[in-house]
Amino acid sequence: MADQNLAFLSLILLCPLSLLLFLYFIVKPRPVKIQIKNRHVFITGGSSGIGLALAHEAALEGAKVSILARNMEKLNEAKQSIKLSTGRDVAVFSADVRDFDSLKKSIEEAGPIDVLVCNQGVFVPRELEGQELEEVKFMLDVNLMGTFHLIKAALPGMKNRTDRAPASIAIMSSQAGQVGIYGYTAYSASKFGLRGMAEALQQEVIADNIHVSLIFPPDTETPGLAEENKRRPQLTSIIAAASGAMKADEVAKKALNGIKSASFMVPCNLEGSLLAIATAGLSPQRSFLMAFIEVVAIGILRVAGLCFQWNWYGSIEKWHAQKKYHPDTTLVYFYLEFLHTSKHLHPPRTGQESVSTFQEEDTGK
């Protein structure tokens, strides 16, 4: 009997150890460290929020920092803030990420980049049926095409850098780029697109010792989040009520640590970590230990995900039932929402100022 128990215990231990050994040999790309000190770190959306916090963290670690945004006044304020807190100067560049020629000129002026952080982002929450196509295009142009423009402009210099140490391209996605949520239709489309781009891009640049990181912040306490909360649908707030907001400097520290370890997926909290495991799919994984966790946990997390979906769709059913049986209450709500939207929330439909409120940073989730 004792021999049988020993054999059974050995079998239990042998299976996970064999899997660990197998994963150790097959995970690629291999682990690598990205140095920040004395490297050129270029951050878009760097005048406020997560971008500004990242610039602070990189400067504290001894990086040569450049920040880019549209508003030169905010850029100069950010420059002074970083100088006061770190004692280091930063270079500032004013450009719109939707304008490739202007962006390329700024990047060429900045010089070869070692760590490119594509942090710009905008969010206009709304059900697709009621959302202006201009707003949809706006989000796609800034969040997705703006990132294409940045990488396209910076890549030649990064590939031809004299310092052949590992370099990084970090892309700021969102937890809404891991799972779709009511009211985030256009925003999630722009963020899910970054995932496919990052996976393909990593294969294209790995031979040049350039490593791609995809960062998934949750709701983050920034001016952008304050604007979002004013206008996102009530159902969105109900479904997302369990998710707390992080501070920008907390997200920045998580993001920079992920960049330095060259992690492909960089979650910023527990919820994000669980989503990263649940949605790992065919994404690169450098850590054989993390790969082991993904393999073992995926089934359990699928069950948990189905429970979340049950809860979300239950909330949606209750909402529509309330609309059906209490139409007066619902009409009052939508009338007030319409007035609020008409007077305050829709950006102007012509001219560059239509995007000035939102362009400086990413709100996160």
C-alpha cells in the first residue's frame, strides 16, 4: 500500500515538473532585460496622466526623456514638473499623432529612440447606435492609426541605432482591449486592434533586438477619466462598477517594470492579470513559469469568465426590463442624458479643437 501511495505521489509530481521542463525549452522569445538608464525614452501623451507619470519614472531612473503631445503649454508645464521632481531636463515636442508628416519630423528631431511608449489615447463612451461616426473615426485614428504612425516613423531609427542593446516598443492598450464592455464598442475596437498589431510586429522586429510590450491599464485617475465618467452610459457604469480605479503613478510603475522585463502582456492589477491569463491565446510568453500558470489556470478562468458574462447579461436584462415596465422613469433619464450630451459633451464637428479635450492621454479601461 505504501508503495502504491509513493508511486501515485511521484506521478502527481512528475506531470507538472515535466510540463515545466517542456515549457522551459519551448517558450520564445527568450527572457531579456531592457535598460532604461542613459537610454532615450520617447513618450506620447506625455503632458498629463499616465504619460506624465511614466516620464517622471523614466527620468528618475536616469533616462533621457522626450515627451510629445498637442498642447505646448501643457508640455512646458510637464517639463517644469519633471525638472522639479527629478532634476532632469526633458525634451518636448508638439504634434498630432494623426498627422504622420508632423510626427515624423518631431521624431527625427528627437533623435534615435531606444524605448518608444505609444501612450496617446482617446475615449468617447457611447452605444454604437447613438454614436456619431466622426467619434468612431476619431478614436480609431488616434488610438490605432496614431500608433501605426508612431511606430512607422520611429522604426528606421530604432533599427539603425548604434547601441545594439535591447530596445522596446511599448503600446498602451486597455482592459477594454482584453474584453468588450457595453458602451465601449468603438473604443474596444481601437484597442483590440493594437493586440493584433503588437503580436505581428513582435515577429517583424525581434531580429533587430526590439521587444514589444502591450500594457493593459484599468480605469486610471486622470483628467481623461473624469471626462469619461460624465458621459458614459449608465449601464456601462453598472457593469463596470466592480472595477476600481488606479492612480496614474501606480500604473506608470507597473508599466515601466513590464517594459524593463520585456513582457509582451503587461497587466496593471489583479483583474488585469487574470484577464491576461484568460486571453493569452497565441501571444508570446517569455516566462516559462508564467506559461505554466496560463496552461494550468485557463480552464478555471474560462469558468470564471462565463460567470462574469452571466452577471453582465443579467444586468442588461434587468435594465431593459426596467425600461419596459417603467417607461416614464427611463424617458426622464434619457431626456436628461440627451440635454447633458447636447449642451456639454459632443465635441465640435469641425476644426482641430474638436479633439483638444481628449488627445493628451489615455484614460485606461
